[in-house]
Amino acid sequence: MEELINQNLFRVKNDFFPSNTYILKNGLSTDCILIDPGLDKNSIESRLVELNLNPLAIISTHGHFDHIGSVSFFKNKYKIPFYLHQADLKLCNSANFYLKIAQIPIQIETPKPDVIIEGKKQSININDFKLNVYNFPGHSAGSCVIQNEKYLFSGDILYKKGLGFNNFPGEDKVKLKTSIFEIFNLFKKDSLILPGHGESEYLGNIKKSNQDLIKFLI
């Protein structure tokens, strides 16, 4: 399922496992960036062909299988680099182990990052795309928010509804709480949160209305 957020941003809901992949376009150009390509490469590729877009790079908010599942396919097809935070390299390499834990009967080709994101914040320029990548650990050690103007691709750190905490190995509830408070303090209320699962929502509305999150942060 595809959703037009605006003329430069599209969401593809992966059919096999319901995670969000985002296609970030640049104005009238056919260039784009893939964010969190999940397990449904066919739906993502169909959208790229339909829009006549040319991916320049792939970046994942973190290393779980539903956010890197089709990275290798797009890397190989378009000969483009893959960006991932250094703290999630081991998690990315363990993607098939996590698929087994989740009782999902498939295996993926685990991708090797071409560009390692380091530290708390890193600015990345890919042609005319300007991204700021912030590491907010908790859901995983290398979980990041990817900022492009007022768009915040939050992975599984922050949702419109519910929480990104599943008691998977490597999750840390204390660090996640700290990270969420940091996000509230760092970004403006009118920033649009584009999560790894579910619908988009403005940060201010999430802070006021996500009851599961409010209880978690007490």
C-alpha cells in the first residue's frame, strides 16, 4: 500500500511485514533516497518504477530485519551505498536470527553498510539531500532519527500510537525513555514524525495524545 504524504515524500507499507518504507524525493528531480526498505521489495520497486525515480542511497533508522530486509536487493540493482549507524552493525548482521525469533519463515541477504554513521549526530549530504542523523538508543543501540527539514523519520523510537519496545535482545527501557525526552526537547512540536510502523503525526500531538507513551514516560 502506498501513501502520498506530499509531492516529495511517499510511504510504502510493506505487505509481508507491516513496516513503513519511505521514498524521499527532491523537487522536480528524479533522484530519491530510500529510508528503511523492509521485506517487501516488490511493492517498493513498483513505486519507484511508477514514479520514474532513481535512488541515490539507502539509509536505515536501525538494523532490525523489517528496516533492512530489502537493502541488498536495492544496493545491488542500483549500485548505491547503504548508510547505518555503527552501533547497529551487529544487529544488522543478526537479522536472520531475529527473523527466526519472530517466527518469520524467510531469510534475507544481510547487507554490508558502505557508509558508517558515527556518534550522537552526523550531517550527511547526498547530492541535494541534506540530512541530519541523530542517535537515540533504547529500541536498539544504533537507533536513529533521520531529519530532513521538518520531517523526522523515527524508526521504532516513536510512534503516533503505542511504543517501540518489544523486549527483543539489545533493547533498553531506561535509554529509550531518555531518548524520547531528548527528542521532545530537541525538535519543534510541528515536526512531522514518520515512524517505522503506523501513521505519521506531528510531534506535539504525539506528546499530548499517545497514552501508552505518556504512561511509559511516568
